[in-house]
Amino acid sequence: MNAPVPTPSLRRPAVHLSGVGKTWTPAGRGPVQALRDVDLDIAPGEFVVFLGPSGCGKSTLLYMIAGLEPASAGTMEADGLPITGPAAERGLIFQDASLFPWLTILDNVAFGLSIGAVQKLKRREIAAEMLRRVGLADMMDKKPDELSGGMRQRAACARALAMRPKVLMMDEPFAALDVQTRAKMQDFLLQIWRDSGASIVLVTHSIDEAVALADRVVVFTARPGRVKTIVPVDLPRPRNPRDPRFHDLRDRFGELLADEVDRAFAEQEAR
């Protein structure tokens, strides 16, 4: 039997982007347009993956949704409200777990709650519960350098989930992990998604990861990044990489990306 998955809501989008663009103005150089005319709605409880060539603005768009970077053009909303900066409702996990090395895992997970003025005892209760949910109950008093890479990423997930986000964003969180650990972390992420009910937005360069995880895959063009197409992934979960339909989708994404990767390389060579 397939495991149940969250059903995207028909309510207003968790994230709404309309005509969004981003232009950088580096010192001593002309303006660089990273993103152009991005239109996208992400439903509550939906799992969306951003896929595209290097330098196409995928991570930049993720940081903009998180409120860490302003848009140069267009409209960005979360749950119907303008995105004007970071908020607890939007959690972000980086490729590097970014844990404080001098704090225990428990205190790392509780850190964000301290900013929100949650009382210390309550912070530790919530942090301990999140660590239990991600399978790190016996690691609470450890420091980050005592954990494996996969454990550190689970701790980073626990820290983000402690804030009870409505949208959880992840920037290639498993790229530095070995193949076996990466597969385990993908399974773990799906469980977190089911349990939390949050929308997840994941940036990856891995076509297999996109097919394995996403409800929809947003394919971006080479810079300036635009939405080339959005492909629904209608395979039942858990997904079997040996399923011919899995292979068909992987081939389709490979074809969609081929020209964009060539364009991205040509631009890099020209610089």
C-alpha cells in the first residue's frame, strides 16, 4: 500500500510569485539579470522541486522566497501577505547544515525559538520533541562535530521544523552526502513532509532526486532564469527508480535541460 501524502489545498497559495525578477549590480561591472518574469504558485502542502543549470537563479529565488533577498521586479507573497523579510513561517535549510559548533544539538534546535521569545523550558521541550521526530533523541547533548553529515542535516531539519513553518525551503541539502546516505535522507524528508503538512521547495541539480520527491518540478532556463516548464510527477509513492515511468520522466527532464546547460556553459566560456 502506498503511504498517504498531503493533499494540496484549494485555498490561497502558500507562495505566490508574479513577474518576479532579480538584477544584481556588482561593483565595477554592469548589471547582471539573474531572474526574469517568474510566475509561480505553490499550494499548501505541495512538494515542489526547482531544477535547472548552474547559475540559473534557483537558489537566488529560494532566498527571495525566504525573505533574505528582495525582488528587483514583480510581486512575492506568502499566505497572501507580501514577503518583506524573513519570517518563522518560512524555514530555510542550506547545503551546509550551518549549526553553531559551540552549542549542543539540543541548543542548536532551540536557538530559533529563543529569538521568538519562547520561554527556556518550553524551547527545550519543543527542541527535544523535534529531535525525537528526526531520530536524534540520543544525540541531544552532542556537538555538531560529533555527528555524521546526515545527522547534521537531520538536526538542521529539526531546527527549522521547531519554528513550525508553513513553507520549508531546502538548497541542495543532500549534495555533499554519499549515495546511500542521500537515499536515506530523501526517505526521511518525505516522512517529515507527511508529518508536518508544510509546503516544501527543494533546489537540486539531480534529476533522479527531482523525480523521486516532487509533486511538480519547475524547470528553469539558463540565466536569466525563467520558468521553462512545470512538469507534474504523478507517480505513486514510494517511487521505484526501476519503474519505466520513472525512466521516462528522467529522460524528459534530461531533454528539457540539455539546451539550457549548453547555453549556461557557453555563457561561462564567453565571460
